[in-house]
Amino acid sequence: MHAPTDDIVPTLPPNAPRVRPNRLARWLGRSLLRLGGWRLIGEFPDLPKLVLIGAPHSSNWDGIWAFSAKLALGLDIRILGKDSLFRVPVMGRVLHGLGVIPVDRSAPNGVVGQAATMLQAADRCWFGLAPEGTRKPVAHWRTGFWKIAHSAGVPVLPLYFHYPDKVMVVAPPVELSDDMVADIDRLRGWYRAVAKGKRHDA
């Protein structure tokens, strides 16, 4: 189905946000992917800001492979996590190291506002999330990813899991219109045609 490649992950383009070089972290990420038989394929866009969505999210393993790819790439991608997770010092340091940042769900501007503000204020920022918002099958995707990208004026970068081939695939970025329902339906339909999750499809 997918063309073979000798590499585990593609090369990041110049404008992609990067973490401080860490050979050990990149080796660990590549080793985990190699041990699991996984690869990340496709071409990342040379854009400083975007919202990356990953689906289908059907297993905790999705996060393991995604974070392994992040480490292997040396990619600085931001993910919001509950602020309560950061109250344990060791856990907080680990999460910060993985690019997870605490979100205050009681803030007046909400999660969408906090994420959009973060994107607008940064010179370079890729923000990632799962549009389903849960590992369970859902009838409808949550709209947060669209609202964040639309508010910040950035494209959406789709990434999908294909468990039979053990690949994560990066697709071309999608420019949003002003029609949220049509945009999400278009993306969801595309995912259904190509993605295969561990326990269910998108």
C-alpha cells in the first residue's frame, strides 16, 4: 500500500519548530519505532505555524508511537494537558520535556482561546491534538481543532495511523474555509478512506 523507505522518519523542513538538539532523545525515539516496526512517512510542509491532527485515536499505543516519532524527529510540537497532571513535580518535568503544556480549563477564554493565543504569539508553533477527543468510537469529531486553527489563521495538517502497515502518514496541509461543518466533514471523510486504527477507524 505504501512505498517502502529505508528511514524511520522524514526530514523536517527549515521552518518546522525544533527542540534543542538531543542525540539521546532522537536515538530513543527511533529505537522505539524500530522495535515496534513503525515508520512515519510523508512530507512535512515548510510552515512555521499549524495545527496537526492525528486520527484515529483508538488506543494508548497511538500516543506511544506519536511521541516516539516526535523524539525521533526532534520536533517541537505543543500539546495541551490538564494542569492537574503537573502538580506532581516529576510528572510535570516529564510532560514539559515532551512538549505538553498545562491548560487552565476554568480560564475565561477556554482551551480554544488559550491554544489560539499561543499560536498567534509564537514565531514558530505546531500544535497537536486528536480530533476525536477520546479513544472510544465517536459519531462526530470535536470542533476544537477547527476553532483553534481558524482563530489563529493557520492550516490543519492531517496525520493518520494505519495499523496494518504500521505507518503514521503525514498528508498535505488543509486550508480551512469559513464553513466549519463542511471542513470537518471533508476531513473526516478523507480519514475514513485511508486510516486504520488499532481498535476502530476514524
